[in-house]
Amino acid sequence: MGERRHGSSGDAVMDAARSSAKRVNRTGGVRSGILEP
């Protein structure tokens, strides 16, 4: 049961990390487009 609980926490952390990465990627892409037309 402990492992399962840990997995849930890991999933939440992974989701947050993915959201952060997506945000950075989107901002980077837009910035790149403005810098490099």
C-alpha cells in the first residue's frame, strides 16, 4: 500500500513537472519565433 501511495505522489509531481515543461516550451517557442522570423 505504501508503494501505491508513493506512486500517486510521483504521478502528481510528474504532472506538475510536465505542466512546467510545457509552459517553458511554449514560451521558448514563441520567443524563438519572434527572435527568428
